[in-house]
Amino acid sequence: MKRPALLLLLTLSLAACKKDTAATTTDTTEAAASTPAAASTPAATASTPAVTTAGAIPSGYTLVPFLSSTPVHTFKSEPANTLKDGTDYYALIDTNRGQILADLYEDQTPVTVNNFVTLARNHYFDGILFHRVIEGFMAQTGDPKTLDASQKASWGTGGPGYSFPDEIRQSLTFDQSGDLAMANSGPDTNGSQFFITMAPATFLNGKYNLFGKVVQGDDVLGKLTRTADASSGAETPIEGAVPDKIISVRILTKNK
């Protein structure tokens, strides 16, 4: 049985590079899954003051020091491994809508976690927008091109200057909201763009590096401005939607 057109569309457009590249590599014969809800813009924006600075580090966690004092957005190659054995890593994602804490799967997906950790420790994500947020599906971010409004036509195609291989584990599935995963444009094209699911999305299984899970701040996902509507089966921008942004991503370790 072929998957509904809407689910195929959503899978194709979870791309960190040009969408036509992704379209040539995505399987169209998977079984059908539940259709995500129609898009809408959350009430929240006018009456809720935007957060402008990073919040406090939660009790019980320790900051992993930054590697740079200012944002670094271009790298020559995939980062060398800096993860320490036996260390439990977390990502504290501060947005203008609030703070999200995610447990990173360093044991199952060490290459992906190391990449994310290295970028974050270089202030890579500071100021980057959630350029693609679809109600009932996911929120995507991590493209440095979103720092420049003049490049809006190419938002969703940017990266750190390198790509790294897939690290897909059968034991990790998109069976809940709050899953943290890399966006890509086909096999082995991971870079810096990532997304957080808002609902189970098992039709993504086997195609994206799933490397973490939100453990605090689920409500922040509901506050993010929806930027696209996919209710008709054809994803279209929501007129007047102003994307929310990342203030910072800090890497933490959990105290023993």
C-alpha cells in the first residue's frame, strides 16, 4: 500500500539540502501512517513576552565548556571525537519561547551526538531560526543561512561545510513526541540541521539519525510559531509567520 501523499511530502521536505535531491532517494512504498494535524499558528505570541536571554542551568547538571567565544559556522571537516566514555550528555536549547532540555543518545549514536555537541560548543546554533515548523509533525532548525534574511529563498539548504554518514539504529524509532533527529537530503548527508517531533512519526523510521529525546520543555514546542501549512497535502508557507529562534545551545553533563 502506498503512503498518503501528505506523509510522502513531509518526508521529502525534511531535507538539509535541495529538495529535488531528497525526492530521488526517498522510498515511496512504505505502509500508511496517521496523517499529522493541520497547521495553525499558536496563540501565544502577542500576549507572551519573548525570552531574550538564556535561562539558568537546571539543578543537577554541569556545563561543558565552550570551545569558542563567538559563533563558528564553517568547518573544513567532520569534527574529531571529543566525547568522554561514561559521560551522560544533554543539550539545553534556549529559544525565544522557552527552554528545552534533551537527553542525547551518546551510547547509541556517538558520531551524531559528537557532531551536535561540537557545533553547540562552538556557538554554532546561536540566533539560528526554526525555519520550518508544521503543526502535528515537527520543528526544524540548524541552518545558518537563516541568520541572513536576504537568503530566505535558500533557507533549509545550509550546513557546516561538511556532511557525515548515517547512524541509524533499529532500536531507535519515532514513536513519540520530542524525538531529536538530524534532517538530511538522502543517505549520508547529515550536517547541522535537526528537527524535534511533535507527535509519533514512525514513517520516518530508518531514514534519519535519531539522537536524543526531550525530557523537559515539551510545552515550548507548542509555543513555536508554525511557519508552514501541510493540511492540504501541499506544504505552503503561512503568510506573516515570523520564525522563532534559538538563543543558545549549551551542552551539559548530568551530575552523578
